[in-house]
Amino acid sequence: MKTLERFVSSIIQFRIAIIVCLTVLMAFSGYQTINHLRIDNSLSIWFLENDPSYKAYIDFQKEFGSDEIFVGMFPVENAIGKQEKKKLLQLHEAIDTLSYVKTSFSIAKAQYPLYANNSIKFEDVYNTNRSEKGLKSVLSKLPNMSSQLVTKDFKHQFFYIQLNPTPSIETKRKDLLGEITTLIEQNYDDYYLTGPPVLNEAYSKGIYKESLVFGGLTVLFITLMLLFMLPSKRYLLVSLISVAVPVSLLFGLITSMGYALNMISMLIPTILMVYSVSDAVHIINIYHKEGLQHLDQTKTQLLAITIKKSFTPCFYTTLTTFVGYFALYLSPLPAFKNMGVFTCIGLILSFILVYVIAIIGFSFMNSEFKTTKPILEMIGLSQSKFIDWLNVFTTKSKTKIILVFTVLLIYGLYAVFQVKIDTNSQNLLAEGKAKQDLRVVEGKLNGSSRMQLDISAKNGDLITNTEALKQLEKFQSKLENNLVINAPISVVNIKKFLEQRTPVLFQSNVSQDAIKNTLSKVDTDRNSFFKLFSDDLSSAGITISFKEMKTSELEKLIADIQSDFKATFNTETYQLKINGFAVVFAQLNNFILQTQFRSFFAAFFVAFLCLLIFIKNVKTTILVLIPNMLPLAILAILMSWLNIPLDVTTAMITPIMLGIAMDDTIHLVYKYRKTKGNSASPEERMDSAMRYTGSALISTTFALVAGFLIIASSATPSVRDFGLLCAVTVAVALITDLFYLPALLKRFDK
């Protein structure tokens, strides 16, 4: 105790210097956050730079062009009129000058081949000198391409902007959408714009706005909750400062190191603020209770007693929560790694600063404890009466309680295997213009995403031989029969067009050299938006488009394409590569599964060791651990019943909830163990522990539930599900600590 008293005296002695130091650090952190806070929801946060799939995706972009494509749709009077062509060409001229644009494409740039005098020449599809009937005739003979240029009723035109490869545009993401939008608005009053870059920017803007809203709502809710939880209004300022300082310093650190928020890390402020206030409430309640019991103690002595009685449970609750978040570092996804590391840093800051701030805050207060009471009280509700009833109930009905909760636990274990793993890209986006434009464009175009299929001979032979072209035509026919795929485009479309106009060109007696020389000229710069061949003609490309879809649907689409390829080509001779962001995105399911297994089992193992060291008894440790599995079991039941899958946000829920669920357990068990040396029975020791800590457990759980309900107010469906599930899980964790844990210990801890 003397050491603690000296520590408290030192903090009080230098309290002005500490206050000045913290104020300066907070001012610097606030400046850094305001001026350098940025949002990054780009592909790089989901995949490590050395990840093979990410590398393959970047290599594909360098060879075939980026699939980060803006898709614009312009409502017009006549999609093939002269004035409309002029406006398109003006837009092309402006867009193509932008440094980050590789190419742009529309009906104004599209060309079709003509064969004459043993050579191929190209003419513009959109030739306004041709009659409208003649132009429609040409378009009808290129159905796959024309469907991606104009709508069937010729009331809408589509405009594509292909960006340079992903790494070269990362630093320009914030500005490029604004520049492109400005250029479009100079030519069109009415337009729809979608595509990966638009959706990415919408994610980022939504995240930024919701981060501000969540922060403000969290402060408001915490202040309101503290009015009920704290025994006196004089503790309110200490609690709020304990919340504000760690969050402020953490964001100063994040921004100073050049890191950005994403849809995962945006949750850090709310989670950290709620955690900080929980520790502050526990410390304040212990300080107040000890103050009522030890009126003869000096303030220094009283603070030393408070630290002694609160430090061990608060340390272990911080440790278990730390373990839950740090387990995310084992995820293969950088977004989860950053979330885990920075939240852990915030937890350490909170744990240290809450004691420093509490000591300084209490040092300015008087020592009158009897005259204090909560600022707001719930009329007709008494926590002490509820806890007395609870103690009687868990003693008399412990066997029934154990039976009911154990059945739920077993059913929850079964429900784990019923939870789906799936990420719906549209659930990552809140309602707004970007989402509305996506729906409208996909309704007309029937697809806004695309993949590139690359077919080549394994021995490096040219892909223009007659056999390969026949198989390629059969393969594309199968792709066209796939209801998910819209308008595959390849050399097959050009070949069919040429055959209709010049049947002799591809007869069986025509030499392969002639076919090669003919087809090698169809991949022009004007049509480079659709890559038909590699430069050396060793591979042929098929561009397919499809609507935004779930990762499970993408996995099935890729599997169907591979199956069609194997059924068409001799796989010993030919090979297929499927490229594009969709291929990388489809792998999220595997990464999410890895995150669950690695993070959960790491958190579970370390949490078990922490409890064992804390409790020092294997049997009691197991009894304490069982109730902490029940909230996760209920979580699985809810997800299976409500058909909520594990996705990029809910993937981190189990390790986090495991750590948080143990917090209240540790506070309760700590007080239970402190009376273990006397002759009292388990029932008496648990009842005493519940009377001492029950109010704090209920109060901090309400704060946690309120914090996660704020997250559940998100306009982004995936984030909303995460907040709701966390709120329910934390509430269930309290119920298990109030009923299941006491019943187990009273029944078996003899």
C-alpha cells in the first residue's frame, strides 16, 4: 500500500504538469486529425502487396488494362443522332487528356471491320452520314457490342472511362471522381455514373460522414448514461475526460503515421470510447463505495485502496479485450490487421490514462460521500432490490438455469455450422446517389462489373489456328447461355460479323496464315477497350460483364466458367486464366474464414490462459469460461435465423466479442475469489460479489450496448448488422454473468 500511496502522491504532486502535457498532446492530435485524417477504402487495404492474387491482378491490369472503369449512362432523344455524336466526341477529347485515364470508349469511338482487296479496314459504327436504318442494321449485326453502347430503344448511350493500373491512381482517388464528374456535367445535364471508382468513393464519403456522426452520438449517449450510472455529478467530468483523451491521442498517432480510416477502422472511436467509460465507471464506483466505508482515510490512502481493488480486474479485462482485438492481426486482410493493432494501442492508452485522469480528477474533489446521489434515477427501479432477487433466484433455481442455458449453448454450437460466409458488395454501400445510379445503370446495361478471360495454348502456339477458333466459338456460346453473364465480347463477334458479310473469308480451304493475317488486324487501338488478343497472338481474350453480386455468386460464376472451359477445350493443350477485381473479390470468403479460425482460436487460447493465471484453478476456470461461450453461441443462432452472413465487417465479431464478454466476468469473479479464503459457502461468496459489482456490471453493459447500437444506426447494411449483433451479444453476456455464471459456481465450485 505504501508504494501505491507514493505513486498517487507523485501523480497529485505533478498534476499541473501532467494536465499541461496532455493538453498539448491533445491539441497536436486534434490538429493532425483535422488536417490529415483521410479515408481509404481501396483494394490495397483488403490484400497484402505480396499476396499472389493481388500481384496477379496488378499484372493483369498492366497487360490487358485496368478494370477500374467508370460507366456513364446518358439519357438522350436519339442515341444515334448527329448532335449526340458530337457531344460524345467532345467528352472523349476532354476525358482522354486526363493523366490517370488509359482510354475512354463509347459508340462514338466504336469501329467495325470491312474486308476488301484481301485486307481489312475499319469504319466508324457511328457514321452519321449513313441512314438511321443502315446504322441500326450494322448495330444489329454486332449485338453483344451494341448492347453495351446503346439501349434497345436508342434512348440511352453508355460511356466508359478506363483508368490506369490501380497502383498508379491510388494517390489521385480523392480527386479523380470530381474531375470526371465536372467534365461530364459540362456536356450533360442528366446522367448516371457508376463503376468501381464511383462506388469506392461513395464508400469513403459514407465512412467519413458516419465516423463523425458515430463520434457525436457516442459522446451524447455516454454523457446521458453517466448521468444514471455515476453516484454523483462531480464524477461526470472525470469520466468524459477519461473517454476523450485516449481517443484523441490515438487518432493523432494514426494520422501522424500516415494511416487512413476504412470501413473497419471507422468503428474504433465508438468502441474505444465505450470501453474507456466502462473502466472509468468501475474505478469511480469502487472509489465511491470505499469512500463510504472508510470515512477516516485520507484522500491519498483512499485512492491507493481504489487502485489496489480495481487494478487486477481492470488489467485482466483490458488484457482479454486486448487479446480479442490483437487476434485480428492474424487475419490475412490488412484492414483487419490495422484495426487490431490500433485498437490495442488505444486500449493500452485508455487503461493507463483512466487511472492518471481519475487520480488527478479525484484530487480536486472534496471527500464528502454520504450526501451524493446519481444525477438521474430510474423511478420505480432499484438495482439493489434486483440484485437481491437475483441472488435468491440463482440459488434456488441453479439447476434449472444451468439446464436451460446449456441447451442454448449446445444449440448454438450447431448453429455455428449454419452461418453462411458471404459478402454482398451492395451491403457495403449506404443508400444514396451512387447506389441509385448503380441500380439504374444495371437495369439498362444488365451489368457494371467485368472480367477478362484469357485463353492460350500451353505450348505457346498462336491462338488463331482454325481448331482453337472453333473451340473459342463454342466456349463463348456456352458463356452466352449463362444467365448471369451479359454480352461476352471477343474475336468471335468480329469473326461472325465478317462471315456474314464475306462468307468466303473463313472457309475450310483458307490457310491458317491467311486467317491469322486477317484476325491480327482486328485488335485496333480504337477498340482497345475490349482486348481481343495478346500482342503476340498467343492468347485470345473474352470480356464478360455482369451485375454487382455476392462473393458466393462470384465463386459460382467462376466455377461455371471453368467448367464450361473444361467441357470445350482440351485442358492438356489449352489453359484459361480468369482476371479482374471480381476474381480477387471472390476470394474474400476464404480470407474471412481464415480470419475466423485464426483470430477466434488464438483469442480463445490466450483468454483461457489469462483466466487460468487469474483464477489459478483449472476447474473454476472452465466453469467461468463456459458462460463466455454462450454469447457467441447466441450470436451464431441469431445470424443463422436472421440469415446474416459472415462478411468483411462481421468477420471480426467473434474474437472481439469473446474479449469483451469476459470483462464483466472478470470483475465478478475477482470479488468472488477475494472471499474464497473465508469459511463462506460458494452461494454466500457469489451473493456478496454480486452485491459489490452488480451495479457496475449492469451500468457498463448498458454503455457498451448503447455504443454498439449507435453503430447499428449506420446507413450501411453490413455495418448496421455488425453493430446490432454486437449489441445483442454484449447484452447476452451480461445475462449469462448474472444468471448462468452464478448458477454454475454455486452448483459446482465446491
